[in-house]
Amino acid sequence: MPQISIFLGIIIKMYYREHNPPHFHADYAEHKAIIDIKNLELWSGYLPPRVLGLVIEWAAIHQNELMDNWGKATRQETLLPIKPLV
């Protein structure tokens, strides 16, 4: 699964040939979550509240880039890195 961003110990990844709805995976320490790109909300899993807030903030800033990468992933094209939250 390609890593598309990393910040503050949070790793953001996206699988190829994924199922809808458009989403990405966020890993932080032993916690894993799936975030819905369109609605910017936790779809499954768990992240500590502060970390989830940071991930949602980052996703809101980069929502268009995430959707572009989603399209690339469904076509099995190379995913582009997305700037971290700083």
C-alpha cells in the first residue's frame, strides 16, 4: 500500500483497486483508521481524538489531492505524495 504522506508520526496510505467510498488509511502507533475523503469523517477503526483531529484537518486541506490520488489508485497509476501537516 503506497504511503502518500507522513507527519507527526501519522502515516497516510492508500490501496490500489480499493472499494468505494473514496477513503484513505491512517496509522498512528498501534492505531489504524479509515477516513472517508468526501465526508471527512472516520469510517472505521480508531485514532486518539487529538490525532483524528489532525488527520481530518490535513484531509480538509488536501481533499482535492486525495480525490485525485483515489482516481489514480483505481486506475493503478502512480500515486502522488501529499504535503504533510506542519
